[in-house]
Amino acid sequence: MEAIKWFATNVFGTPAILLGFIVFLGLLLQKKSSSQLISGTFKAIIGFLIIGAGAGVIVGALNIFEPMWKEVFNLKASSLGKFMGQEGFNAKYGSAVTLAMTLGFLINVLLARFTKFKFIYLTGHMMFWTTTIFAGVIVQAVGDVSFGKLVIFLAIFMGLYWTFQPAVVQPFMRKITGNDNIALGHTSASVALLSALVGKVLGNKENDSEKIKLPKGLEFLRDSNVITALTMGILFLVGAIILSTKGTPGAEELIAKAGGQNFVIYSIVQSFTFAGGIAIVLLGVRMFIGEIVPAFNGIATRLVPGAKPALDCPIVFPYAPNAVILGFLGAFAGALIWLVVLGNTVSYVFVPTMIVLFFHGATAGVFGNATGGVRGAILGGFITSTVVAWGQFIMVKMLISNTIPDTAMWAADSDMFVLGPIVKFLAHLFF
């Protein structure tokens, strides 16, 4: 048991190592040379870690952006009451979560091997957080549960989710990529699917976001890095100007983070930092995809014939960079609306986690654009903010209020919010 826990923690609990191991196995099954084994494995791990590094840069910028806009709207964190919290929850249930994640992955591989659903879920960090959130829902629903039952329930549920989630969105994924080589394995799948369906009905496919013709003097907007920096620059600038005139303790605390630098200039630099983080993520994606797809042929042909890797959401960003921005803008605008609505209707302070709104809104934007063009991309972003805002309220107040509501405010997202009530219902039947 200790050996299994060690393997689960250090391999399946470390996404870069898990993916490196899979690439190595795929190359080994293809009888590649030792040089190709080392090169492919190392480049896949490095590419994945580059994604993490870029995400870290993005988070750093958003850690300024999010409190800035909370202060602009005079939003204060509300008391959650007594709850276990992530640290205490991990101490008591962390080993069950990790083991369930490992067994769930094995179930996913077996289902891919023996059914027509040939998808293997490889987004390791989301595997951990999704399993953790659902464990919190179960403990909240039925109280203290045995280690064995919790592991069995979670392993089966997660194995099924990781197998069928990519399958549900694959028809639209093929539209986006133009092939059937890779799948989406991410908790943004629900909003991606909704966006594609709504885009099909309410959008205009002919008005593709990537075909927008700009005046010659505005051709720089075709560059995704430039438009990211410009969009975030405007949002940072507006927020910084408003904060500079408020004079509240919260505003002064944020302004103090700039040190001796002017806060407006400091905020503009943060927008460029955010854009740099996005560029780093996309570089990592290209590097990682360049190794995982060829290496996966080894697993597909030997262990799981016809299998496709289900990968993190940034894999779709290069296919429609304009839709990425439109989706985020739609999500951001929706988040501002829901901040006001939730506060005035159910007295809940929605924490608009910009990390979720960006990555999920951007993914929804790409899917919405695939069926509904520019309108579909923007609607996809708004759908994302709607699911995240109301999902967070329901999750925090009704599903995990005594376990890990703190975690739901930053690590829970679209699919977790959609599936949370289903997990609660099944838990009452199983336990």
C-alpha cells in the first residue's frame, strides 16, 4: 500500500512526470533509439513545465487585477463560517483522493482499451483538483466516510468522467483542429459544449473571428500577443485610474504594491506581464504537443489501439487566437454583471477568479466561434461567467460549505460546478 501511495503521489500526482512517463512509454513501444527516448521525454516534460511557468506569470498579474476590480466595485470577502479547509481536508482525505485519482486513471485506460471511447485523459493537475472537489462534496453530503468506499466511488466516477468528457466535445474539437488527432481533456468542457451549441443557434458561422479584416494601420491586432496586451492594458488602466481617485484603505494597500513606481504605470506593466505569460503558455503547448502526439502513437497502436490524448485547454488557443480574446472579454463582462446581480439578489460576493474566467472563457470562445463566429465567441464567454458565478454560489453555499468552500473559490470551475449536484445525489445512493 505504501508503494502504491508513493507511486500515486510522485508519478500520478506530478503531472509533468506522468506525462513524461507516458511519452517515454509511447516511444519505447515504438522501439525508438535511446537518443529519441531521452529527447522526446525531456522535451515533453520541459514543454509541460513551460506551460506551468507561463501560468504562474499569468497568476501573478491576475493577483493584482482581481483585487483591483473587487476594490473598484467595493466588494469585500464575506465570512464563510466554520469549515475544514484545504489543509485539514488534505490531512484527513488526501491519500484517498490521490489513490482514487490513480485508480480512476487506470479505469480510463481500460475503458479506452475495451470500448469505442478511445480517449485517455492527460491533464494531470485538473485530475487532482476535480477529484478533491468531488471528495469535498461527498464528505459534506454524507459525513465521515470510510477510506475504501470513498476511493471506490471516486475512482469509478472519475474514470467514467475522464473517458466520456473528451468524447462528448470531440465532434466540435474536430471542427476546430481540422483532424481527429487530439481531444480536449479539461474541466471547461461543459461551457465549451454549451458555447458550441448556442453559437450554432444564435451565432453566424460565416463571421469567423479569425477572418476579421482590419485596416492596414491596425494589422498589429492580428497578433494574439499584441491584442492580449492591448485588451488587458485597457482593463488594467481603467481599474488603476479609478483606484487612484478612491483613497480608501483597500485602494491604498493595492497602490502600495507598486512601491516607488506610479501605480498606473505599474498596472500597465502588469498587463504586458500577463500577455507574456500567455505567450509562454502557447510556447509550452506547441513544444508539448510536438512530442506527446507522435509518442502517443506507441500507446495507441500497442496498448490502446486508436487512442487519442485528451489534453489541457490551451491546445485550442492557437487555432483561433482572436476568439480567445473575445471569449475572455465576454466572460469578463458577464462576471461584472453577475457580481452585481448575485450581491443584490442572494447576498453572495462572487469571487470572479480571473484564471478560470480566462482559460474557460477563452476555450468557450474558440468553441463558440467554430459554430457561431464572433457572436458565438462572445456568447461563449458570457455562458462561462454565468456557469462559474452561479456554480460558485451553489457550490460554496450548498455543496461544500463545511469542507472546502475556500478551495471552490479558486480551484473549482465549470465541469465541477455542473457535476457537483450529480455527485451529491449519487453519494446519497452509494454511501
